[in-house]
Amino acid sequence: MSIVEEAFQQLYRNNETKYNFSLKYSRKFKPYNANVKRYGSNLVFSLSKEWKKISKEIQIGLVQELLVKTFNDKKQTINMELYNLFIKNIHLAVPKTKTDEVLEASFERVNEAYFNGMLEKPNLQWGNASTSKLGSYEYGSDTITISTIFKNERRELLDYVIHHEMLHKKFKFQSKNGRNVHHSNEFRRMEAKFENHDLMEKDISKLARKYRFGSKLFLNF
């Protein structure tokens, strides 16, 4: 029995599957990423190559996470809990090889001001000049990526975006009713503690208009 078939049977014990499953490991994905695509009665699961080394139990949890999202279910299993625990702690084993002087200085300022200097430094890198995705935090590679539109702006704006991504690193996500919540109430409360929070939002909107004329930007990380 394949990993996907076993994952399906654990979730839907009394149901015979009407789907054809396939599973492949891809080098095209970022570390520990995965997706599923549905083509009629075919479900194609694609996992990054790193998953090959991970235990079957955790891979089953990953596949089950993808299944409940595909079928819009609210199921939860022990394997899914194991998967979520793995993802929340993978940063401990990820090599820290990427950094940048400007981003590192911003991280240190924010870490001291809002995290008591206790947040472990992740990989830090610049992305492209995106105005729709100002920043991101990748769990699998423990990497914060920031849009290059902040390279030559005042440091408060960069710090604000870095702060948001550091909160993702700190809080990870919460699993609730088969869904992962990335912006919890606790996350939002701590985000609002950033000095001049409302002003930062407005100034970032102004900055975006320099790149996207007439567009209204909302933080979309």
C-alpha cells in the first residue's frame, strides 16, 4: 500500500476511494514544500526531495493535510499532529547560510526591541521588487525574504516588515478544525505593538504607490 493510499484510508475508513493516486518527489520545490493537484478522479501529490528522508508517519500526516484541504474537511489525526510538530521544529536543523548586512541589522534591532533578543536568527535574503508580497517566512528553510523595494527606504519601514515575518517564525501556526491559522489573535496583538503601527501601514501604502500607480496595498504575507 502506498503512503497516499494509507493516508486516505486512515482518514476515510468506511469509504472506498474513487480516486487514482500518484506521488512524486521533486527537486523543483523549496525544502519541505508540497502540493496536490486534482484532475478529475486523479490526485497527484508532489513533495520536495527532502521528504524522502523523513519517516513514513510524518509523510502520511503531510498527505492527510493536503487531502483535508482538497476535500474541505475538518478532520485531524495523530499523523497530522506529528507533521505539524515536525514543521514547527524543522528550523532547529536548518543550516543558517544566507545573510545580508542590512537585513541582519534590522533583525537585530527588532529582536532586541520586541523579542528580548531571544529569537533565533534565521536565513535572511532579499527577494524581488514585489509590492504584493512584501515579505515571507519559509518554515522548511527557516528563511525570511524581503522585497527589494525596502532597500533604500528608511529603516523603520524595513523593521516593520521584518517584525511581521519574525512573528511568523515565533508563532508558526495553529491547527484548528483541519486548517492552519497563521495570523492568530496573539499574532495580531503582538503585531500591533510595533511603534507607530498605523503610521507604518500608511507609509508602506505610499511606498507601494511609487511602484504601482494608483494601487492600494494591503500587507499580504
